[in-house]
Amino acid sequence: MMGNEAGLKIEEMLCQLADATRIDGEIWRAAYTPEDRIAKNILREWIEEQGLEYREDAIGNVYGRLPGTEPGTVLTGSHLDTVKNGGKYDGALGVVTGVAALGYLKQSGYVPKHSLEVVGLMEEEGSRFASGCQGSRAICGTLKEEDLEEVGRDGVTLREALLSAGYQPEALKSAKRDDIQSIVELHIEQGPVLESEQKQIGIVDSIVGIFNYELTIQGSQNHAGTTSMSLRHDPVVAAAKFITESTRQMMEQAPSATLTYGMLQVFPGMQNVIADHVDLRIDMRDGSEEALLQDEVILKRALESIERKGFKTRLSKNHCLASAQMDPNVIQVIERHCKEKQLAYKHMNSGAGHDSMVFGKHFPTAMIFVPSIGGISHNPAEATAAADIQTGFELLCDVLKELSE
Ligand code: GLV
Ligand code: MN
Ligand code: MN
């Protein structure tokens, strides 16, 4: 492979996918939406152009397959969905690079012993159905009947959304795979480390655990002009204190943790009304379940400080994703090819969540990271240089070839 031809082509495909799925100028591909359907139609064309077999499973994961001569499957790919106002690369890069890699291998005459498949997974981000990773959970058999009753941010259940998009929630079990021998997910780093250390590739050793919470802080609704500052019981001020205090304590006492308040809603939400209550969503991450449980103590302590001021609070943990170790054997294969190709690489842990943390509990799984320009992600400015995409593509081809032989 010469130059950056594949990297440039993949970049062009990512732009095409993004431009076809914008809502009011912003990229947002949530599961079972018209944008999701458009993306799948485009993907289907690309998969079939490469001579791969296209299929969608009962809950909307899409596959492209290069059949092998013997049983067993090596899977690559990533998620097809995005966050609201997301970028072109998060998830999609792994899907498109997977299609390109399988197409390249097929065109070069390679016939794998074990089938090679690329997958575009459903709803990793949880931007519609907050628990996230529904696609990979279905493949692992851990998405259960009762999970289909999850209510999305538009008030529609997952089961209803599946039905209206033409899928078969009743056939959920058929999405489970028992033939997968190994999984390699290629993804952007989404942080600044590779770029700042001038590395071309990150080999992921582990992925953080994530606890998500919903918090309500209750105050007393009243008039903005007639209630003196000393008499009011303003939950917005309490929320500000709690956010500042919990952030400070977490940074001091749990430096490995991350704590994010990415969603705040003030009710009733009027400029001239002291609010009745504030709802917050909390994303807390750390390296292990034990660490997260300790972080939770810090969070609750910060909450007690506003409860002592007379605010009622309700904290509930709504989702947990366990941290995951990647498979040492798959890591070894990736590392050997990095060495053979004399790539600048480093082992690292992922602070972002991935379908690989779900897969990693069921199948030998590893991840390849490529650098993110400026470390920016979950942002329309997300980007990776074509030369780095090319490096990731070539490495992925070699790794998939070895794993499927
Ligand atoms: C997914 O991108 C996550 O880390 O939340
Ligand atoms: Mn993401
Ligand atoms: Mn992602």
C-alpha cells in the first residue's frame, strides 16, 4: 500500500456519511431515526461495492461479511451512532475502516480461514436510549427482554422504536453470536496523549468503568423580584455549590476519577421564577468498580453539605458499565504488527466507553486507537489526519489477516 490513498478515501467516506445525516447542520445519528436509516443505506452500498455480504440483525446491527473456509468469525467495526452535535470520526471511523480493510483483503485475493466481518453497532452512545451499547449487548446476549422497555428521551420505548424501524424485537435472541473468536475495534483516541507524544497508534489495555446518576435538588419556587436574597431557597444556587464542591473534592481525593455534569434542567425554567427544582445527570468514571464505589462516597458527602442547608435531594444510579481488560493475546498480535511495521505506538487505558468493554467480557477483544487532532471529541471539530487513518487501516488489515488465518 502506497501513500495515504486509503486514509484519504476513508476520510471522504466519513464526510459523506456525516453530511447525509445532519439535523439542522448538526451531526446526530441516534438509533432507529431517519438519519440512522440513511447511514445504513450508504453503508450497505459500500459493503456491497466491496463484494461483501450485507445483513442487518433483529435489532439493527449491520454486518459486512467476507466468508471463510472454516467455522468461526473475527469481528471488527465500531458504532454507527453519534452523540448529539457529534463529530465525523467517533465510531464511524472503525466501521468505515473495517469495510475498507475487508474490501482490500478481498480484492487482494485473500480467502480467510475464519470469516471476517465488519459490524456497525447500534446506539453505543445512548443518545436516545440512555443505557447505551444496546447493539453490542444484544450480540453478547446480555440485552434482555425487559431492556426493550427502556424509555428513550422522546418517550418511545426501545421495543416500539425497533418495531417502527422495521426490526424484530421478538427475535432479540437471534442477534446473539456464539461464533466470534476475536474482536478488534479501531477507534479515535478522543484525547491528547498520542498526538502530544507523537505516537501513531495506541494499544488499549483497559477501559474505564462508568457510573451514571440522576440527581434532583428540590428548592422552593417563588417570585424573582419579591423574595429577598436571604429568604429564598434557590435549588440552582445549591446545584452550583454541589457541582463546585464535588468537583473540588474529587480532584483532591480521587485524581484518577472523572466527574461530568453534562445535563442540567431547571424547572419550571423561567427567567423571573426562583426554580422549584433542578435535575442533573452525572457521569462518573474510574479504573475499577472499587474505585468508583469510593468516588461515590465523595459524591454523597458533597451532597450532604447542601442537604444540611435544607435542600431535599434524590440521587439514583441509573446505569453502570463495568471497566474491562482487553485480551492479552489479541493485544500481542497488534503489538507484534506495530513492531514489524516500526510504528510509534504506546499502551494506554481508555477513558472513553466503548462497545469493546461489553464485548471484552464475552469474547477476546482489543482496541486500536489512532490520534485525535487536538484531543478533541464529542465535538463537530473531531478529526484525525489522513496519514494516521492510513496507518490504522494498514495495521488493521495485517491484524485481521493474522487473526483469521
Ligand atoms: C462514549 O463515547 C462515552 O465514553 O461515553
Ligand atoms: Mn462517543
Ligand atoms: Mn465511540
